Amino acid sequence: MNNIKQTSKESYTLYPLIFKPILKPVIWGGSNICRFKQIEPVQEGIGESWEISGVPHSVSVVANGPLAGESLDKLLATAREQLVGKKNYEMFCNTFPLLIKFIDAHDDLSIQVHPDDRLAKERHNSFGKTEMWYVIHAEQGAFLYSGFEQQITPEEYIETVKNNSFTEKLKKHEVKEGDVFFLPAGRVHAIGAGCFVAEIQQTSDITYRIYDYDRRDASGKARELHTELAKEAIDYTVYNSYKTEYQREKNRPVKLADCIYFTTQLLEIDQPMKRSYEMLDSFVIFICLDGNCSLCDNKGNEISVHQGETVLFPADTGSVTLKPNGEARLLETYID
């Protein structure tokens, strides 16, 4: 149970917010999300849990405190820069800028790519999608695709999709717990069976599905592909490395991603840690990956989170002190 202690009873006094998870049934989903998040009864075929979302038709709803039942978009329209920060509100207005997910791949996900801001705006009047993955768990032999192994042209891309050899051109990575992949818009990617990941991304639901292993849905229909749309969106550059290298450290923040869309740090702690946000013009999100932890802000609010929970601290938060119960592992993300 989450314990909220508030200093005010005003209806729009902001405090640390937890949202109701939005569970997404998909053909490649499993049952690990419910187990990880301690949701009963366990549901099969759940591929994603959207923890914090401002995506239309999948907008998060507050689960805790006096604002329980309030949707994120309505809250943002009222609290504005108090919730997300002045710069973020000027840039994104009433759209919450990040989408936070857990993904459970019981089967291989489709090969896909996301357009950048320019192309997404031009084609869909939407933001593009840059994202990152943190591997929470991986079964023996689990892998994912990120980027190209071999250089190909746009014309060769079309041909390899037609003759089912496209995956041979991609960089295949066998993965383990703690692996991190930063995926800028334009990078071809896919999560393989046996991967359980946390995903942080721009708020966008624009995905170009390139290849889906000729799978059929329950009615025998193949899922729609976007081969031609993806052609212009793909970054065909072959890079030396696609995996983020970092050194794990106890009780010190370790930076995993730092781009214009989000900054993410890993916090592995077994003692209290104070994080100061006085100079930060942004909300801060904590994603609890392991253990449980009490988070206390400078306004007197305190909330307890356990494995599988995600909490949003509004932009008017000056500091947060994390107090683990034993050991805890969290991702901290914000827009710098």
C-alpha cells in the first residue's frame, strides 16, 4: 500500500503521483508483467504496461491521493508548468512529453522503425519517437535487434524485406539483465522472445512495422506492414556499437542516456540518497526495478514504491530523498 502524507488539502496541490497501469494485450505478450507488478489475478498475453502515458486514447489516470481518478491530460491542462516545468510546457503544451512502459516479449516482436520529429510532423502531425531500453530480465539466449550489421541501400532494404532476408542485415545482440540500448528515431530495432524491458520514449505511437515473420492474428489475417513508409524513416548508417556501455556503482547515480528528449540515470542503493532538483525545470520520474523504497520530497510528501511501480514527482519538487528498505534499484528520468 502506498502511504501519502500531504501538507495541504487543496485539490490541485501537487504531490508524488502514481498512475493506474494500462495493460496492453498483444499476440506476442506473456504473463510476466502481472507477476513483476504484483497484479492479481495474473493475466496472460499482456505485452506492455503503460505506466505513464499522455498518448490519445491511452491517457494515464492518477491512482493515489486526492487527485485519484484525474486523467493526466486534464491535470496537465490545469497544473501546466507546475507539473512539467516551464520549458516543457512551452514546447509540448498539454501533451505529456514522455511515455513510460514495461514490455514482456513472450514471442519475437516485429522489426520496426520510428520516424524522427520532422517526418512524423510532416506525415502524422505528431512527435517522432526516440527511445531507450533497460533490460530488467532476459532468459537464456534471449536477444534483440538494434541497427545494421551490414551496409545496405534503401533499394536493397525493399528487396530483402520481399525475399525474407532482412533480419540477416541487422545487428543481433544477445542480452542480459542491466543491458541498455539507446534507440534514436530512425534506428531499426526489435525485441526478441524472452526479453523483459523498461522503455522510456518520446510521447508518440507512430510505429512503422517492417517485418512480422508472416504471423497471423486470431482470425488468420496478417498484420499490416509499412515497408514503403519506413524506407525514408530508416537511418542506414552502420555504427561501431549500438549498446550503451556503463559502469555500475552503488549509491551513486549512473547516467544511461542523455539526449534532448530525456536524461536517464540508474540508482542502485542500499543507503539513503538525496537528489536535488532546485535547478531542474522538469518533472522527475522514478521507475522501481527491484526492491522497495520510500521517497520523501522537500514539501513533506512521502510515498513508498515497490518493484514494478512508477512515480512522477512534479516540476515544483525541490529535492527527493530515497530511503531503500534493504536494497533497491530505480531508473530516474527527466528532461534536462
